[in-house]
Amino acid sequence: MKYHESSIQGRFVRELIRQIRSDNLLGKKLKDGTFRKKMKETEPDYRVPEGFRLTGIKLKNFYMEYLEAEEEGFEKVILQLHGGGYVGTLTNIYRKFAEIYAKTGKAVSVLSIDYRVAPDNPYPAALEDAVTAYFWLKDKGFLDEQIILAGDSAGGGLAMATCMYLRDHVGLRPAGVLTMSAWADLTASGQSYSENFEVDPVFGNTRDSIVFNSEYIGDEDPKNPYISPVFGDFSGFPPMLMQVGTEEMLLSDTLTIAAKAKNQGVDVCLSVYEGMFHVFQMALKFIPESKKAWQEAAEFISRL
């Protein structure tokens, strides 16, 4: 396990989030999609970075965006599964994530999918869309050993669920799995859900939070490993990089899976950041912790 101490800048951002956060931000309004939809409608147009092109792809059930450099061939591709509690959609912050992934090294492209979300589309909609996107990449010519699954929060759980599904149903194994603050226990049964309840600056101090009220589950058993990978088997998984902050209610999800997967023979790099909040990587390169996390991600991708 890698353990990273907190910085002054990181602690400042954490406390700022704690001060400005309202219960509605990641509570009922995000649960029913109101806040996220409004944010998506009002955010500015995304500007594609110089030297890259972004192609929109409309499939039957969902939309995707493929980011690639204009003058390079591609040896690896990131299948990015965004976060948002299975109720949020693809927004510009994830386009920035894709941009950073694409700049981690030469010959890396990124496919970001705007998968169907709850409450209109509960499980298995998101999983079906992720699997469909994986086979779209296969049809495009990518081999399994060139495809890396990456996701934050719900997207991290979805990345692991997708890897499980591919292993169980078609015997496929991608090159690697990268998770940031993975939400992988929709039963909220881990110790950190109680231990960090009062300190988590994003989800803490309210039972209205989506981590306790997930509409993605629908009528299914929340212990289904394709919904909550923490209850699954990780045998045969590819190398994994799992990043998490110590003040997250979701801390147990990552710690439990990392230990389980390692015991089952998986090459797991667990990276824990002291004092960090949920998906602190959204700070991009502006605080030392997120900068280090993205550097770590780049090194992981380059090793695969």
C-alpha cells in the first residue's frame, strides 16, 4: 500500500468543501437528477485541446465521445466510466479527465460513455452500456490487452462490475482497471460508512445521501456483485490501481476490495491519500494530492 500525507493546500480545499456543501448537493436533488441536469445545461461548451479531436458517437441506447490525438496511432485506449451516483451524466469535468488520460503518454485514446442512469434506467442499464462500449472498441480493432477500464465513484464500481461481467460471460480480460474513490458497496455496510459519517465533507452528516438511497439498485439484490463488486470474486482480474482518501465514507469499499483481490492473486496497487475527500482528483493539477494521483495513474497506464 502507498500512503500519501496531506498537504496544506489539500486540507484547505477539503475544509472549503465542508463549509460550502449543502445537504441537497449530493442528497435528494442529485438523487432525482435535478441538480446534475441543471449543472449540465448551464456549463460552458467544452473546448477540445489543441492537437486532439473529439468525435461524438450515438448508439441505440446511449452516447459516447472518443478523444484522440490528431497525428498518432493508438496502442492503448481508456474506457472511461464517469461517476455521479448512477444518476449523474457525462459533464465537462469528465472531459477534462479524458484529456488528462490522453496526455498521460503517447498513443493513448479515451472513450467516455454517457451511459443510461437511474431513476429512469436502473440496473442493469449502466452495465449493459459499459459492456456495449467495450465491444465497440473491440470492433474498432483494439485487443483486450490494449483496453483499460477506468472510473471514479460509481464509475469505479462500474469498471469493476464490467470486468467481472466480461470474465464471467465471455472470458475476456482487459489490460487493467483504474479506480478513484470507487463506490462498490451499495449496501453501505463497510465500517467507514459509520466511522467517517461525521467527517466526510461530501456525503457525511445526512442519511439523504445517495450512498444510502441508491435508485440504481431498482428491484435487484444490492449484494449482486455486478451492482456491489465488494461482494464479488476478483480471481483472474488484470492489474488494478485503486486510489482513495481517508475521509471518505466509501473508504471501506476500496480497502476491502484491494485486500480481497490481492488475496485472490491480483496485482493490486492501493494508494491511500491522508485527509482527502471523495474524488479529490477533480482538483486536477491544482493541489499536490490530485497532481500526484494523476501522475500515479499515468505511471500505471504506461506499465500496462
